[in-house]
Amino acid sequence: MAVLLKSRTLSVSINCDPGRVYEFVSKPENLPKWAKMFCRSIKKSNGKWIAETPQGPVKVRFTGKNNFGVLDHYVNPGPGVEVFVPMRVVPNASGSEVLFTLFQLAGVSDEKFAEDIGWVRQDLRTLKGIMELRKGA
């Protein structure tokens, strides 16, 4: 039987149309605008996205555009390591709910996992602020 990883799904309600939220988040070049705790900058090099993070450069692979609100991405911090990051935008009445799941990988302490959860919470708050401000613009 497989050992399951500990996970935490965080969400934020955003008073903005889900299509607009999806369109913004699905563009990799917008990642540093809202995921500031994770990504300082991002560039495309040899057909691959490279994000500059507090831990150094990492490759990031994004799920292709779709009509289901799926924004999954895969972070590749080093050779042979790829971290799956499930993310969704779903309708919430006339607004949106953004769902982001973190997995506690082997070797990651409870303290580091809690810190990562805090970073994602902050990034989701930043996304909410950007999208709700843009809605009024």
C-alpha cells in the first residue's frame, strides 16, 4: 500500500469573474505579480519557463489552457525532481474560488511545510487584491 503525502488545500474567494482570474493566472509571465513569495521573476529559455525563487532558479511547467479552470503546474527544483502543484479556479456565485493544494514531500519538516502554507496564503491574498482591483478598473 502506498504511503500518502500530507496535504493542505488553501482557497481564496475573489470577487471577479472566474474567466478573468483564469486568464490572468494562466499566463506564466504574471506569476511574479501574484506569487511573490515563490517567484521573483520568470523567463522563457530554450522553450522552458525558469522562475527565480528564494531558493534559486527552478524550471516550471504549466498545464495547457483549458475550459475547466485547471491551473496545475510542475516545479522542477533539480535533476530528477518534479513537484506537482494542483490549482483550480472555480465559479463561486458571480465570483471565483481559487484552490491551491500543497503536498508535504518526504524530507520536508512540519515547520517548513507550515512556512510554505503561509507563503501560499500570502500569494493567494495578493492574487485576490490584484484581481479585485482590476475588476474596478
